[in-house]
Amino acid sequence: MQSFDTDVRNRIIKLVKGILEQNSLMADVTSSAKLVDVGLTSMDMVNLMLGVEAEFDFTIPQAEITPENFQSVETLERMVATQLQLANAA
């Protein structure tokens, strides 16, 4: 389970860093850092949401598209892991 969590976290961090690079920003993206604090705008959050859906091959349910879930890599990671577990259980 640990390697699964690490893989999900690393993939999300890579997505966040990719968006920051598109904006010519560099930041130390840690799992607990608030995404707005590292430089993501509301438009970047939309791109991140789309990137997460593409990266993990699932559609984020409307109910899960909340500011709380997109607060940090950590909160996003929890939401992604939950959605992947639900998808695998189906």
C-alpha cells in the first residue's frame, strides 16, 4: 500500500510542477503545501483537475470537486486514492 500511495503522490506532484512550469514558476511542492501558496490560480486548479482525470483515467464525481479536495497534494491524493479504490471495487 505504501508504494501505491507514493506513486499517486509523485504523479500528482508531477502534474502540479508541470502546471507551474507552464506559468514559468518554480516552487517546492510538498504534500502538505497549499496549492494556492505554491502559485496555482483557479484556472490552474481546473487544469489540475483535468490532468488528474487524464493521469488516473477516471472522472472526478461532481461531489468531489471541492476546495477541500484541491487544497494540497495530500488532500488531492486522498481523494484520488478513494476514487481508485471505488473504481477497483466496482
